[in-house]
Amino acid sequence: MKSKRPHWIYYREVFRSKFQAKCIQAKLEDNWENGYEIGPLVEVKRLKTNKYIVRYTYDEVM
């Protein structure tokens, strides 16, 4: 059985600091805390330009 790769959705901004990106990550995760659905998997990634992006997925298979 072949494992499916997640389909990532990228947040619309690029951030100068990791702190800014982590704040967006927390907001995305908190919006689903009391929901009835499984929350998204959220990641902060550093780019080669030393800026940060936030990406998330709703796929349940990891």
C-alpha cells in the first residue's frame, strides 16, 4: 500500500521573523480546538532567504 503525501496549503504571507510565523500557526491551531472536525497539521518552514512561511493541511493521512 502506497502512502499518500499531504496536500499543503500555504498561508498568503512571508514573515521576517519566526515569532510572527508562530503566532499565525497558533491562530490556525486554536480555531479548531473546540471544533467537531480534526484540526489541521500546521508547520513553520524557513526559506533560504531567512524568512518564514506557514503551511497547513487537513489531510488525515501522514
